[in-house]
Amino acid sequence: MAHRIVGIVLVLSAGVLAWAMIRAFGSKPGPIPEEAASGQPQNIFEFERERARRTNLAGRLGDDDGFVAVVFFGGEIMGNLEVCGCPKNPLGGVARRQGYVRLFAERYPDVPFLQVDTGYFFSDRIHPMTGDLTEDARVGNEWVIRAYDHMKLDVVNVSYHDLPQLARCLRPEEFRRHAKETPVVTRFLSANVVAGETRRPSLPPYVIRELSGGRLAGRRLRLAFIGVTEAGGYRGRDFLVRDPVTAVRQLLPRVRARADMIVVLAYLPQELVERLARENPDVDVILASVGRPLWLPPTTIGRTYIAYSTYQTKLLGELRLYLHERGGGKRVLARYIELDGLIPDEPSTEALRAAARRELAAVQRRLAERAMADASRPLRTPSEEGATFVGSRACHSCHSEAYAIWTASGHARAFATLQKAKRENDPQCLGCHVTGYEQPGGFLTVFSTPRLKDVQCEACHGPASRHLEDPTRPYGKVGIPEGCLPCHTRENSPDFEPVSYWAKIKH
């Protein structure tokens, strides 16, 4: 009898575990309330994606519920103007972002709007030998400045990731050039980033933008934007990053006297965003990036409304503003628009993006060829465990069945998707399309290490040279789904579901 009870308990436990896995990775969550009561992570991405698929463009633009103005917000494009993600559902990109804004302006011509960025708009990829930004990062960042100027962004918050490029932009001669050619640089702001050299222009701690006309019906709405960031991994000497909560607190009395609404643009961890709201209750709205590929629903702390940007602006935030007729009160509500193929590219922004891609592709190809010629790193540098990457062909003789399964999978053609998009030398993409990228002895360039292109056996199992020497050594265990998640993230692979995906490549 005792054995039977134990067996029943074990079966029930296994069932509960399986149900939890299905809920975590395979189910579709229900609708998320517009104003959540807590800041606990919920899958706003999945909710918005499912809702968006059931609508046409008119549905994406939403119901006309009496809003009088809008603030569009995004963040964390990381020097990348492109659409990005799984080929099944690539998202984001500046051309789609502006395509939606144009559709909105046509649908609601009487609604004034602003466009803002919450931070991490530049790439901060550093060359390991020089300690400076890589050449392609610098080129890409210059294109971001041109794009943001073309898009007429009204306010751009500086994050600590943006500081290496900002140090270049704020050199007196560079700043004068940018201020003349791309004046969006004069709309960069931060309340807690201070230039370490007095020769560099100071960033404004806040700006005030005025909305009028249309539905405001003769009224003027003054929005004050304050920008803050955490210090994060910044170790440069060009700037000092002070405490963001204190910086906001010190500004509030001065700003409140000049504004109808105070909006903080923040690049901070979620816990610091919430602390900022608790300790600065006079802030009306916080629009924040949390520095992780995580979607969080809007929430309210005290009287402060908090809405989070989505990673890489794959969903564009739309903060709607409402005015109460009696008493002049104000309220806000955030919604999110998935920037998928249903949203048409804005032609002039798309032309700019295409020009940027052509120049970047040429630079990255030149860098790849130079890396091959220099041979600055030996191709078979061992890992800490002493193993090197050998390529999947070395696995074929002993694991022919697994090799056949791999060759029939999408993993074996992962590099071709980059070539089709002309991004085969782009460091932002390579890590999930080749084997051993940025690991000792792993993929360097398509010219010098062609045998390691595509997502091969060792991309999941690790370098295999020691296993070839002694096949009895423990090797290659991969956890499912945790071994898949570094690349099959919600933002890059939105249709990923481990049970069905594993069934396609199980071996």
C-alpha cells in the first residue's frame, strides 16, 4: 500500500511539473490589464502580438477614446536601425517605427505628438586591442544620429552605454558640426551625467516641450522631460554618473513650476525605477528601459505612472494623454504597437536605413578581410578546458544519424539568413548564426573560419577536440530549454516553444 501511495505521488508530481513547463513555455497568456496593480513581469509581448494578429492597420491604430495628445517612446536600439529577429516574424526598425507614426498622423491629424527615446541608442562595442569603439560601431552610431535627426525625435535620454560615442560627439569641433548638420544632438539630455572636462558642452538636465493645437482646443500642455541613467559598466573618464534618484529630486521644484506634467526618461533597473517613483512622488510619468530583453506591463506607484520601453523597440510605446473637462486633471495610458510586416516602411526613413546598411556592410567586410589578413588570433586557440572547435564534419563518422538531422535543420542554414540580409559580417547578428563566435578558437570571419559558419553541433555542445581524442570523456550535455534561450529569446524568436522545436532536431 505504501509503495502504491508513493507511486501515485510521483505520478502527480510529474504531471504538475509537465503542466508548469507547458504553462511557462507553450501557453498563451490572457489579456493584461491596461493599468497593472503591480510591477511583476508579465508577457506583454505575447499579449500584444496575439491581439495585433487579429487586427488590420486600423485596428493597430486603436480606438479613438478621447485622448488629446501622444508621446511615442522607444529605446535600446543599440546602434542598429534594422528590422531584427527570427525570419518568421522580424520586428522593429526605424523605417517601420516612422511608418506607424505617419499612419497615426494621417488617422489622427488633430492629435499633437512627441517622439522620445529612453536610452541605449548607440552601440558601445569596444575593440579588445585598442580599448576604443570599433570602427563599425562608430560608423553605425553616426547613422543613428542622422536617423534620429531625420525622424525629428524631440527628446533623447542618454544611457551609460551611449557615453563612449557621446564623448566623441561632445568634442567642441564635433559638437559644432553636429549641431549644424544634425541638431538632434542638442536634444540629448541627462540630469545625472556630468562632463569630466569643462571644454565639453554640458548636457541639459531637462527640457520642456509644449503641445498645442488640435484636440487641445486652445490649451497648451507643457511637458517637462528629465533624463537619468545608472552608471552601469561605464568606466571612462570623460563623464561622471551621479545618483539618478537624487538628481531628479533636486530638479523637481524648479521643473514643477514650469510644467503641467513631469516625465522622467530613465535607463535604470526595474527596482531603481520603482525607488525613483517612491522617493519622488511629484513625478507624473516614468518612461523607462530596464537594460534587459524583458517586457514589463505599465504600473502605478503612488501617483506616478510607469511604462517600460520594449527591448530594441520591437514594439513602439504610445503614451496617450487625456484631459478631464472638469478641474483640468490629466491621466495617461500606455499601449504598444508591434512593428511587424503589417506596418509599412516610411519611404524616406527606409532609404536612409538602406544607405546606412550599404556603408556598414562595406566597413564590416573590410574589417573581416583585415582580420583574416592580420591573423591576430590563432584559429585553434584552446578554451580554458583545452578543447578547440573542429566543425560538424568531424562528428559525422561517429554520429551519422545526428549529423543527418542537423543538415536537414534550420541550424545548418543559419548563416545563409545573414547573407540574404547582407549582414554576414555584422557582430550584432553573428553570435546566433555561427559556431563559437567570440570564444577561443571559434568563428572569426566567413573568410578565415568558413568551417564554423552556421549553428553547428559545437554551438550547443561546446568545442569537441578533446571528445575526438577520447570519446569516453563526458561531453556535450545540453539542457532543454535553457541551452536554447540565449538565442531563442522572446524578442528574437517570438514563436519559440521548446517542445515542438526540440522535436524537429531531437537526436
